[in-house]
Amino acid sequence: MKIKVNDYKTNEVFKFIRQGLNLTQEELAKKIKISKSSIEKYEYGTVNYTFETLVKIANAYDLEITIEKKDK
């Protein structure tokens, strides 16, 4: 899965990651040990998630987080 995050809102990116892994909010919450309500808030954009949360997902599902300089 590859997502260009600059093209989306942060809450959309979080939801794309979860859906790309074919997980429910509850399954993801349980796996990374946070509440389902936190997942809901991240996806609705009422609360911003941290980079630490992304790292938890990456570690739990063997994903790679890459930050690259944009091509101009």
C-alpha cells in the first residue's frame, strides 16, 4: 500500500491505512492497544493522531513509513 499523504487530510489518511489493511476500527484499536473511540475520533478528524500512533501501526502490520522530499 502506498499513500501520498500530501493529497489528503490527516483523518482521511488514517482511514485509508485501516481500510487498506482490511480492518475494522475495533480490530485496529485492539492490535495497537488504544480505544475504538480514539480510532473514531482520528477518522472523523475531531482529534489528531500522533506520529507514535502511526509507528505502532507500522510495527504491528509490518509497514514502512517513508518521508520524501517532493519533486518540483
